[in-house]
Amino acid sequence: MKTEKLKYERPAIRKMNTGLMNKFGTRTEYAPFTHIDGVSVKELINKYGSPCFVISERTIRKTYQNAVRAFKTRYPKVQFAWSYKTNYIDAVCNVFHQEGSWAEVVSIFEYTKAIENGVPGNKIIFNGPEKTKADLKVALENNSYIHVDHFDELYDLIELTQELKKTAKVAIRVNMDTGVYPMWDRFGFNYESGQAWNAINKIMASEYLEMVGLHCHIGTFMLDPNAYAVAASKLSDLAVNIKYVFNKTIQYLDLGGGFPSANTLRGAYLPGPDMIPSIDEFAEVITNTILNYGYKKEDLPLLILETGRAMIDDAGYLLGSVIANKRLSDGRRATIMDFGVNILFTAFWYEHKITPAQEFSSHTEDMVIYGPLCMNIDVVRSSVTLPALNRGDHVVVHKVGAYNMTQWMQFIAMRPKVTLIDTNGNSHIIRENETVKTITEPERMPDHLKTFNL
Amino acid sequence: MKINSNLAVSDSGFIFNPSNGDSFSTNAVGADIIRLMKEGKKLTEIKKEMSAKYDVEPGAFEKDYEDFISQLQDHFLVSHV
């Protein structure tokens, strides 16, 4: 009779210290993370390779519907616009569009993606500091909302609309002091200095510009809901003044995004989930401020939100495997994974939660998690307590849906597949992995460099 | 390489060094290795016993064993003989 061998775990030893108690404990993981939406992590890696990104469609829809509920139960007119830069893989965008989101884009590249996804031009918000005259012309012809960032753009737009004799629907981006440091004053027109009001005057005096909205985006990963109360109040002040001075009703206030996800910021004292305000807290202050500002019922503006990170971060997972274990000169354990900062860009500012995808014992080790790049900056976690991981073991990195699939770099290694698990538990490839050809195809070789002798 | 003979090792992997009062915890594989070392077994015997008991290739075990010994050295739990 063949006896089953015991599961092997790399031998490890840890000195026990007294007098250094941590009230939050040191263990980070208590159970393996073996399935995503009922689909086995091991099977996903067997099918799609390691590393690979996995998006949960169910989580996206649930998170989105919860955010919409938070605002719509408090305010009568609400519209979400999907922030393309957060994750512009077409399948991801279309989940948001199916849920009713417009598109919020910040470049002609993203604009074109939205159009190709089938978003009607008049449901695209065109933000960002770089809009060439040609870009503006496309947006104008499609009747999109153009959010003007600076006076140079405003003058371009005035010239263009006069040439074409076509009216553009415009809003201005307003930057302001909301009591949060650092103040984002590089985008848009400043409220306190009167610059925003000057821009409004210029727009109101222009024959072919229709002032339809006011926009702000006060920061990113905002942990203080009250900053949004200040922002909503200052935008409302402008809207009410526009009504008073020009008798023009502002159709919408766009409060932008910046709501945090449950990730833990590097250096934060508490884990993300214990720190961040809920979406309801943001909804409460924003809607209360607008509703109490004193708008006439018929002038109450549409409230637009462009939240990205808080909608998608939780839905993204990165699956990876252990390449090697080693010990550093100071005795610390180092574990090298097959994913690094090239595809997990957010490792630069988050302490990502990493969970083994197979059974482990209660023994843990403090370790550094490195990526596979031959670059010193490739550190995924500089200090984390995890069970002893064997070569080839799989891990799951949580909450990676925002920015990683747009800010990732083709650097040293190629980018992996992105997959999506639909609401029925079926998995789909939504972006193929790169091959050498993906990288070399756009390259050109001058004739004199085609050959060499070594 | 010889493990300090006066170390107290419990079945659950708790290790106490009476010569300086240090205590340690180790996992099941680590506890087994220390037990075999205390019995005076050499690497070849330890490797054979461990690969019979655990689901591990002898080559992979040897690499982890060397790393474990270096950890024991760092904690002054082994001595050269």
C-alpha cells in the first residue's frame, strides 16, 4: 500500500522576541486564497500562464451599483462617467458602459477608444491639458463635453468654433483650496484668484461657446470627505453667480473623482480598509452641500462623478508564482516573484496584500518580495510577513484593478494576459499577452545596420 | 556541523536555548531536521528520511537544508565540529 507523503514546506526558524508586541499583530494571512468568483486560481494559471491579471466582472458591477445607490438615493440627478485612464481595456470600459456610465477621457487616444467602443459623442467628457486643435475639432463635431484646462486651449476653441460656426458645449476645470495638501493647482483655472471667473466671462462673451458645466478634481486617494463639501460649495458659488450675472443655468457640476480604494498606502499606520471613508460618506457631504446651497428646484444641476480607482481596484487580481528564494546579507529572507513593478506599477505607492494560493502552515517569516527585473527598484513589498513559500508556489495580489493595466511598462519583460471572469463564472481573455513581435514590429532597421560580423 | 546538544525542542516546533535563554519557533520540517540532527544524523541520512516523509525532491530539499543551516548558524544554534 502506498502511503501519501506529507505536504512539504521550506524549513524556517524565527527568533521569538518579548517586549516588542504589536497590537495589530504581525501575521498578514490566515487562509489561502484559492478561488476568484468560484474559479480556481491554479486552473487560471494553468490556462492563462503566470503571471496574469484577473478581473472580476461581478465585483465591478457590485461596486458600481453600490456607488450609484449611494448618490442616487440622496440626489435626484446623478450621472457617472468611466475614467478611462484608470483602466481602458475595452471589455472593462464596456462593463461600465453597460451599467450606464458615460466616458471620461483625457487624451485623443482615450477619446478614440471610447468612440470605437460605441459611446455616443455627446456622452463623452473630454478632460485633460493636452487637446490639439485637431482633437478639439473631433470633439466639437461629435458634440462632446469639452472641459477646458487653460486659456491657450480656450482661445484655440474660440478660434475653431468661429471658423466652423459651430457651438461647443464647454465646462471649465476649476482648481481650488479645499484644505487638502498638496493642492492640485496645475489643472484648470484657479477659484480663489479669480482666474476661473475670468475664464467664465470669456466663455460667456464668446458667440459659439455654451457654458454648460463646472468641473473640478481635487486630488487622488482622498481620505477626507469634507474636502468635497468645500469643492461642491465653491463650484456652486460659481454656478449661482453665473445665474445671477448672466441669467444662465449651469446644467451640471462634475465633482471628478479621487475617492480611495481599500488598498493600504505605503507608510500608513492602519490598513486601508480601516482608514478609508465609505462611498456613502462622500455621497452624503457632496449631495448635502449642493442640496442646501439654495438652488431653485428647476436649476438644480446634474451631478457628474468620474470616480475610477474606487470602482475598479477591488475587482482586479494579479496571479503570480515564486521564481526563487534567497537570503540577503543581513539574514533577511527574499522571495523573487515572476511579476514586478513593470506590471504592478502601484507597488510604488501601495503595500499590496499578497496571499498564497495554496495551503500553508502557521509558521511565518518576514521577507522582502522582489520582482523578476534586473533593476534595484523592482521591490513589490519591502517588508511583509508571509508563510514560507516554495519555488513554484502561487500567490494572489489583491486590489490591482486601477492604473496597473494602463500605467504598466513594457520594460525588460513583456506584459501578460488580462482575463475576466464573467458573472456566470466563465473566464475570458480580454487582452492577449505581448510577444517579441508586439515589441519589434514598430521598430525599423536602417540598411547599414542590418548586418554585422562578430 | 553539529546542533547544540542542550537545545530543548518541542513537537510543535518551539525551541529553547538554555545557554542564553533565547527561544525560537520553527515549522514542522524545521523541527524534524533539528530532531534528526540531535540524533546525530548526517545530511545524506536526513535527506533520505525527509524525502521519504515529505513530498519533496532530494535536490530541492538539500538547497533548503543549506539555507536552514545558515539560519541556525545566524542564531548560534549549531557549531562546527
